[in-house]
Amino acid sequence: MDQQNIGVAVVGTGFGQKVHVPGFQAHHRTQVVAVYHRDRDKAKAIAQSHNIPHTCQSIAEVVSLPEVQAVSIATPPFLHYEMAKSVIQAGKHLLLEKPTTLAVTEAQELHQLAQANRVVTALDFEFRFVPAWQRFAELLSEGYVGNKRLVKIDWLVSSRADASRPWNWYSQKEKGGGALGALASHTFDYVSWLFGSVQRLFAHLSTAVSLRPDNTGAMKPVDADDTCLLLLELADGTPCNVCISASTFQGRGHWIEVYGDRGTLVLGSDNQKDYVHGFRLWAAPAGESLTEVEIPQRLDFPRTYPDGRIAPFIRVVDRWIQGIDAGKSLTPSLKEGVYSQLLMDLSHISHNSGSWVDVPDFTIM
């Protein structure tokens, strides 16, 4: 039987236009049939430039189109819950950007609703699909480092370092802004994927740039974090030290170091312009020097793009389509989105209380 193409609507035209639209248009099974923007003229301009047949000004319009079988949402996080809920209730399959929602209760509700409505979901946790990361995961699962002694993660970038960068939703904690949502949401997912669950955590969140100009030039207060210091204790007792900042000029990039009794693995990229391109992997048996690991061709992207985010996004789409064909959500789905959101919520609780917080058993949630 021929596999049917899936008509997708793209909601959100920042990241959505840069990554989602070209990703879906490149995938052999998906066709972008509609685009949403609250401003009809902007929606029309985007649709015209990408040859998209339908423009929508509301989610109700999006889900009422019979050509739309699936919807991707790449709007700011404070819009995710209501939009995703409407999509799921209409029985359309859902691909959602991270952070999942503003609270774990909202994320759980979406997950349960998707199960009840037999909607197949995917979360855009791209690092799971980057070749160097996949080899890293293989070596870890093969026991290369032995018993883990320490996991150290640094993710230091300059995206919010410039104090003249305008004030917007990203500056507002209540709208899901900040480095915790933008970056640590990924970290919490890949820690779970690579190392297993977290049993307790301690978080300290801070804001280095506390005022930014709005579109009139007036200075407005920033209450969203731009730096997150996190201590995690994994379920197997391994300590994990995480330092994330979006306000570091010439930050060292994104690095994960794993130290064990049999060896060491280091994965990292100092590419500041593209958070997916540039990852390399080094390994060393105990007591020997680190040497670079060649990434096997079998893990390579079939094609890369000037924007490094598109190739792993296409793999996320591929996984989503496999799930739609099979009639069930595959990892990473809303389930993984709930877990990432849980750890984000607990980070806020830890920061506010100044204390360690236990992570509830995810299987009973």
C-alpha cells in the first residue's frame, strides 16, 4: 500500500519559518498546506514566499481545514498549552517545540488528552538526532566509561549577552522566557536520554542583564533568567554539574564530559552561530590521552543545510511520521516533554526555596 503524504500546518513564523517550513518541505512524506500568523497580511506574505496554499489567522481556522492532518507549533511557550489543546481536541497529530508548556500540570494534561484522542505527538528535542550525539549515546550504552563518577555539562553562549537586544516575551518569566526554558529544557531531556532519571536537584537562576529596551526605546525590567546553575543527582547516584548561560560573550559553547572508572568521553562544539553544527567527540580509556572519535557514516545526515537545525529537525519529523504510520507516539513525544517540564518546574521551586528538591518517580505521575 502506498504511504500517504501528510498535510501539515505550521503555527509560529520565527523558528517555524526558518526551520519547520523548510524541514517539512524537504521531507518526502510531508507537505506544508497552511501557515498561521495572527496578522493575516504577514501570513499571506509567508505563504506566498514558500508556496503554501492556505493562510490562517486562528487555530480554529487551522484545524478546520480538511487538508491538515497534523500541526507543528513553534510559537513562544506561553501560547503552547491553549494552541496544542485545540489541535489535540480536533484529532490532529502534534509536533511541539520545547519548552513544552509553562507548567508540568499543563504538559500532563496535553499528554493525557493526546492519548485519549489517539493523537501522535512529537517534541522537537533535536540533540537526540545529531550524529555525534548518537555515537556518544552508543558508546555510553556500551559501557565505555564504566561506572560513572561525574557528568559535567557547560552550555555557554552569547545569544542574550548584548544588553541592547530588545525586551520581548523572552525577557518575561511568566511567558516562559529565559535560558532555563530555551536551553535547560533540552538539557533535561538529553540527561534523561543519555544517563537515566534524576532523583534530586538543586538550582540557582540569575539574570545578568536586568533591563532591556522595548520597541519604543524605554528600558523595561527583565525577570527571566539568563544563567542557570544546576546540580543533579542521577538515579544511580552520579553527580551531574550543569552550567548554562546565554549571556556569556565568547562562551566556550556546548560541552558534555563524562568521567568513569574505565574511561572518559567528551562531546562538544564551540560553534556560537549554530547550536547543532560543529559537534565533535573525544574518548580515552582510563589513564590514556583523549583522541577524537570518527563518527560512522551510517549516522551521517543524508543532507545538511546552511542552517544546521534543519537536518536534525527532519529526523524528528521522520520519527513523528513513523509514529503516525504505526498509530502511536514514539520517543521523543509529549511524554518526554512532561519530564523535561517537571524538572524545569522543580528548578524554579529549588531556586525559590534555596534547597535541594526530590524528583518524584515519573512512572507514577
